[in-house]
Amino acid sequence: MRGSLWREWGFFALFGHKHYAALILTWDIHDSEATQSVSSMSRLPCIFRGMDLKAFIFLFVVVPLCIFGVYLHSQKITYFLRPIWDRAPKPFHDIPHYYHENVSMETLCKLHGWGVRESPRRVYDAVVFNNELDMLSIRWNELYPYITEFVLLESNSTFSGIPKPLFFKNNKEQFKYVESRLTYGMIGGRFKKGENPFVEEAYQRVALDRLLRFAGITDDDLLIMSDVDEIPSAHTINLLRWCDDIPRVLHLRLKNYLYSFEFLVDDKSWRASVHRYQTGKTRYAHYRRTDDLLADAGWHCSFCFRHISEFTFKMKAYSHVDRVKFSDFLKHSRIQDIICKGADLFDMLPEEYTFKEIIGKLGPVPRSYSAVHLPSYLLQNAEKYKYLLPGNCLRERG
């Protein structure tokens, strides 16, 4: 107290009366804050003395671990709770699909409720290409007899903005059989760092629209819109080019495979579509455009690669790059193990809208031992593509 008075009188003597009140007020505030600080510090030991060991462990061990666990598995938690926060899309109108090689086209068209044309429509198959050389070869050989023009666009950028080689251009000798019917285009990437990958994807699909016009597509030609690994069956395309009065836009229900034709996930792949082209109206896209869905129309083989390096490239390149949450996801040994188990590369739960469907699909995809009704070119070249057939899950390291 005496020290405090001495300082007050000393300041009064040095600075005069005008500053005295302000200085005393400042001193009192600091003195009060110091007292509160000491008081707070003295209360902490009291709080800890009042906690038993169980409460201490819960607060400083269990709670942080729970927070870290939620961070690690936030995607799983979100997907598991999807039935609560999201609604299933409107159901498709499923169109039964009739086919047998010994049934005439006139009869097949009639079974679908369609007429038959005097001559078939022209057909354009258009794709944005990344690096799926084997799947492209299987696709083009499957569709070759019925395609008027193959249209392929590739970029020196992935959807996620990573520079990439022009894989098709560098391997075009493999595809000389389509050279006379191929319109090829290359578009430079924009390489905008931090941009949503879906923006770059949309940019490339718009460029494919322009390339289609350059290729000579006209009204009422058929246009196949699908990713390279979404392969319509040959007889499906032949049916649609010969039948009259088919829907202007028709989605294709494809059998959904993972890593190879050994792991059949379901038959719910629907993004592939066929359009009767309309100038100024038809736009190349990869989302739902209609309610009409033709059953059992082909195959979707997702992440069906020969080399482990192709898996890691796509994981970093495609629009869902955000699913690679940890660098360990890209380890070759981990990827090989997951392929042979039929598990999920991104450690995700199924994307379903009911708890029943989510629980029903938990765990690895069951193996299929059937290689019936697969693309003919695949079976004709089984030794070359054996990694895509049942019983051959090991991949090359290159």
C-alpha cells in the first residue's frame, strides 16, 4: 500500500494535477486485472482437485479422441446419415429391353412399342478421354459395326488441373482401324489452381459440343453420351438406330462393375444416354436428362485398369479428387490389396438413400464367377485382357 501511495504522489509531483486522475485510474485498472489474474490462476488447481480421475480422462482423452475420430470419418458419417438429410431422386421410368440374336429387328422394335425404319440412323459416339486406353479399345470394337463417326476430345489437363500427357495421341497407332471414321480434338487446359474440378469438366464437355458440330452431326442422328468406361452393348445401339419413334433422350441402365468384370456391384449405372440430335438444343452432358431408362443396355466398368499407376493417376485426376483424404490412399500395396478384396479405394460407404440399401452394401463387393454376356472383343482377346476377367485381380506395377 505504501509503495502504491508513493507512486501516486511521485506521478503527481512529476506530471501535475491534470494527469493525476488519469494515472490513478490506470493504476487501479491494472491492479484490478492483476488481482483477477491471480485469482483465476488460484482457482485452476481447485477445479482440478475437484475432478476425479475418470472425469479427467473423459475430458482430456476421450473427448479429443472423439473429435479426431469424427474428423477422420466425417465422410462415412455423412453418407451413413444420408437417408436423414437427403431424398432419393425421382424413380426412372424403366423400359423393358428385348433382345435375342435370332429375332428379327422388326419384331424387336415392335416388342418395344416402336416402329421400324426403312434405313438405320447415323450414330455418333463422343467421349472425353483421360487415360483409359484398354477400355477405349473394348468400347470401340464393341460399337464399331454401328458407328458412323467416333468423336474423341482430350486435354493436356485433368479435371483437377494436373498436367497430363496426350495419352490417345501418343498411342494412336493402336486405333488405326477407326482412323477413317475418327474426329479427334485437343483442348488446352486452363490450370486454374484451387478451382472446383467440375468446372474444368464442364469446360471440356462444352468443347466436345463444338467438336461434334465439326464432325458433321445433323438432326435426328443418334448421339451416344457416356464416359469411356460406360459401354453400351452393340445390340442396344443397333436396336435404337433401326427403331422409329424412340424417345428423344434415353438413359441406359448398365451393369455396374468395379476394378474388373469380377466384381458386379449392381445394375444401377444410369448416366450413359442416347440422344436424337437436335441442332441448338442437344448439349453434351453427364447428368440426368429424362425419366426414360432402357434396361440391361451395357456395362460400366469403373477403375478397370491394368497398371497400379493408372489407379493413382485417376484418383488424383478426376472430379472427385477430394475423396483422397490421405496420402496413404495412393500406396501401391494398399491399392493392390483393395482390388483383390473388392473393397472401396476411398474407404467410403455406399451412396444410397435408405438405411436398408446402405447396410445391404456394406463391406467388399462379392465376387462374380460369370463371364457371360460381356463385350465380345474382351472374350476374343481374353489373354490380353485377362486382368478384367474373374480370377485375375493382380495388377502390373508399371
